[in-house]
Amino acid sequence: MPELPEVETVRRSLLPYIVGKEISSVTPHHPKTIRHSPHLTEALIGQSFTALDRIAKLLIFPLSSGDSLITHLKMTGQFFYDNGQSVTGGGHSMTGENITAQTKSPLPTLPPFPHRHTRLSLGFTDGTALHFNDMRLFGYVRLVSPSQLTPIVQGYGPEVGTPALTHDYFTTTVRGRRAPLKGILLNQKLMAGLGNIYVDEACHRARVRPDRRGQTLTLAEAHALHAACQQVIRDAIAVGGTTFQYYADALGRSGGYVDQLQVFRRDGSPCFACGQLIVKTKCAGRGTHFCPACQQ
DNA sequence: GAGAGTGTTGTAAC
DNA sequence: GGTTACAACACTCT
């Protein structure tokens, strides 16, 4: 579920709590999460994080050793910071329904860690800890050297929401392909950061259907879609991303963009702009939502 | 209770 | 090279 705005929100929420702290314990709770780095424990003990970076949906934790820890949250990955004073009990699941606090509300109470879906725990020398939860086990935590990191970073296209995604590049890329817009915009090699939610939302803002072939777009439509992609990501970051079920930031807070969704998961409900019912189809193998009246 | 669907991405096949 | 289908997994929903 986490797309660029959600991963960026996790990064921002985690950054003040982990940089400079020395790792004193590493506890893998599931081998699949560290499948790429089976000797993670020995490599991390005694190290500290020197920063917390992000490229597209990938979180990068640079280490004092010069190597980096990289993590992908995939569908259900979460990071939680544990200040060592978590209230225990209550037994609420971390599936999101109980995480209701918005950015400016009091912090939600986190459940005791580790729990059923905690896959990796890092303890710091000051008694605090960082927990990686991942119900579906698609996510991973991997240790990479600088030479291993470079090609990974270079494999991503220009990032959506930044000046790196220029109008010319976007227009040429989209109009030069016959795949549906959905597939083009989701392709992280072409442009990085959009996921299923924000592709549908951007297409609605630009009034183009996500199943339109890229090469059928007029220049004006491509221009509108570029602007929509850039803005939807910035807007979502500004409110901490979108929470349906599994996403929360490192302190357990939900994202506020769910209140701004125009089409995603609104199938059967009237379009806010025209009243026509939002429809849902499958495009490029993904659930796809659009307004049949507003979007051409 | 069974089966379908789920926000990501890498891989294989066409 | 571009595009599409599917698998990875555990859960929720119908």
C-alpha cells in the first residue's frame, strides 16, 4: 500500500528518532524479511544510522560503516518507533482501524512489540527500538554496499512531485507508448513514486481515463496529466499520505489524504464533480477507478 | 466455509 | 524493447 507520499511520511516521522543512535540488538522474527541479508545481525550491531533517505518507495538507512540498510514496505510494511514506554495491553491489532489520530492529534497508543506481524526489531543503546511490521511478508530489509546501492538507485526513473520529472520527459514518455496510462504511470523505471491510488487520482484530476493508451493523448492532455501527477503527490505528502487499512507513520498516525480521494475506492458513489457514479474496472492488472463522464 | 480480492514489484512469456 | 500475466503471502470481504 505505501506509495511515495506514505514512504516519505514514514521517513519524516522516523528521522528525528533514529539518526545517531547506536544499534545494540538485532532480532529477526521472520527469515523471509531478511532473505537478502541473512547475516544482518552481525553487520548491524554497534553501527548507527547517519541519515534516513528515500528514493521513490525505497527507504535508505545509511550506516556509520558506509553501507546502507534498504527497505521496501511493499503492500503492508510498517515501521514503528518504540520509545520504550509503550502502554501495554489493550490487544488492539495494528491493522489500522484503531489508528485514528491525525497529524496534529495526540499520538495513538501503540500495541506491545513485537507482535504477530513484527518481522524485525532493532534495539538502540538508549533503550528505544525500531520495529518492522509486515503482515504479508512481501517487504524486505537488505544490507547493501555503496557499489550495490548505486545501480538500485539508478534503476528508478525521475521522481514524481519533483522538478526532475520535467514536462518534456513526461510528455515524450507517455505519448511514446501504446500501453494504458495506468501501466505507464505505475512503471517505476519510467517515473518513480506513483502507485495504484495516486495514478487513479491523477487521471481524474487531468480528466483522462486510466485505460487510455499513452499514444492517444493530445499534448494538452499530457500537459494536464503531468501537472496532476506532480500536484497529487505533493498534496498527499502535505497531509501525511493515505490510510485505508495498513498504513501508519512511525508513530502510528494515519494519513489524511483519504478525505481528499475523488475516485479511488469510490466505485458506486457519485463523482464529486458531476454526480455520475464512479466505476471500477481492471486495467494493467490493477483495480482501476474513474468517472465515465468527467474523464475521456 | 470457500473463493475472490488486496495498496507492490520482479520475472517470464508473448 | 514493450506489454501483459502471474506469483509471492496473509489477511478481509462477499
